[in-house]
Amino acid sequence: MLKRKILLFISLILLGMGLYFVFQFYQIFFWSNTAFENEFSYVFIDSDDTIDSLAYQLQPILKRTNQFLIAAEKKGYSQNIKSGKYKITKDDSNNTIINLFRSKKLTVKVIFNNQERLENLAGRVSRQIAPDSLTLLNTFRDSLFLLKNGFSKENALTMYLPNSYQFYWDTSAEKFRNKMFLSFNNFWNTSRLRKAKAIKLNPNEVVVLASIVQKESVKKDEQPRIAGVYLNRLDKKMKLQADPTVIYAFKKNSYNFDQIIKRVLYKDLKLISPYNTYRVKGLPPGPITMPDISVIDAVLNAEKHSFLYFVASPNKPGYHLFAKNLMKHNQNKKIYTSWLDKQNLYR
């Protein structure tokens, strides 16, 4: 009788221990372990993260970080952490979280437009994917890559077409740049290359000219006409005399791209710079901003006309007065400068 009681007692203890371990197992692996009230929370895992640094990052959004560490160790994730952006849903269990860390990496939408320099682009992109701005900038400036693919340090910005792109958050700087180069090549299809050849420009030169048109006017209906003016001047071996290039040259020479210049003065036209198209014939060595794709196409589909000059119209903001000869242009310019003087716009 005593023996039976002892066996029963031992059986109950073993059953209790079994139930406890089953309870612990389900609690660690399958019970909800999220501590946030929103529907979901994002987690960003760097390539140099360890299980400890990841656990530290997860502390604010998990109820029991120690149980996550146990589950990660048991599932073999502790030694095989994968970088990326991940989405944890409210009430997810440790098992679900670890499984999505293994195979549910999310993409992010990378958006950029109208950056004036590679430095600006690197800063903009670094706020959207993992690589820092200096790593991105050094990759963008890689002289071997540029030489191999027909770019220079001055026109390297032409390779980056403003748009929205899908990337994994942990995409390397090299992979980002390479995808941009692929997009550039895809953009320059047979039709666009044929149009570029017809206006006697290569793709990089088209983008450089588009950057000037972009700065001259935001009016899409007028951009093809402005492009036509510059193409006419190039064809006649005239200097472009584009005010935006002088502004860019002034900013570049002063190492201050944050300054706002509302008016180009006559003394500015004497500035010695390869970007000053009042002194140098032809296109500047690189773009003065990142032009919109629509502006690139405006250059490729430039309006055919006989205009050689234009100046801003004071009566129609955003638009310009065009002229076929210098006499008419001087008349238009006098109208504009008089208006500027009335506005007290001296710089």
C-alpha cells in the first residue's frame, strides 16, 4: 500500500513537472510576447548586431526579453542573425518573431529628387537605408567605377535618376549604386538614345542641359521651349549664358550651397569657374542639380524654333519672354530689370 502511494506521489510529481515544462515551452515559444499597443512595430537589425544588442533594442517592445533570448538560442537564431527591416505584429509570439527575422525581410521605398550634389544625395539616401552618408558618398565617387562606366567625378550625379525605388533596408552602398546604374541604362533605351543623337548630345550631356532647364523654369509647358533656346545656342557655338550656372558656380566657389541667391549681378558674370557659362562655351562639366525625368524628356523633345534669348516675365510669374535677336531681348531684359529694381532685389 505504501509502495503504491509512493509511486502515485512520484507520478504526480513527474506529471506536475511535465505540465510545468509544457507550460514553460508554450509560454516561451507560443504565447504573445509583444508589449506595444499599436497594430505593429518595426525593427531594424544592423549587419554588426549581436543577439545581445538585438535583445537590448527589443526591450521596449517585448514583455519578456529573457524568454526571447531562450527561444532564439533553442531555434539556433542567436548565431545566425540576419540584418534588415522587419515588421512585428501585435500579439506575435517569440516563435513567430524569430521566424520572421529569418525570412520576412521588408523592402523600403527610397525616394530622392533635385539634389544639387552627390553629398546631398548621399545624405538623403542615408536617411532611408542602412549605409551612412560617408560610405555612400565614397561609393558614389569611386573613380574606378566612374571611369569604367563612362562617368567623371563632375558628372557622376547624372547617373542617379530621381524616382522612388524599392530596396532592402540593409542594402550595401555598392548594391545601391549598381542598381542606380542599371536604372540609368534602362532609362536610356533605343528611343531616347536616338533622340539624344539627333540633338548632338550624349546621355550625360542631356542630363546636364536638363539640370539647367530645371533651374530656369518649373513650368512643364515651357521647359521644351527653354531647352530649344539652349540647343540653338549650342548649335551656333554661342555661350549658354545661363544664370543658374553662375549661381551654382558662386555657391561652389564659396563652399556654401545653403545660401539663397535671388538675383545674378553683372560682377558675378566675371566669376572664374568651369560652371560659369557666361565665360565658358558649351555645357558645364556636370549637372547643377538633379533634373526630373520629365525635364530630361523635355530636352530630348525640345521645341524647334528660332529663339536665342529669354528673360523672366514680371507679368507672368514663372514664365519667360523669348526673343530671336539681341535687340528684342534687350527690350525684354529692361522690362525685367526695372521690375527687379522696384522689388529691391539686389541679391
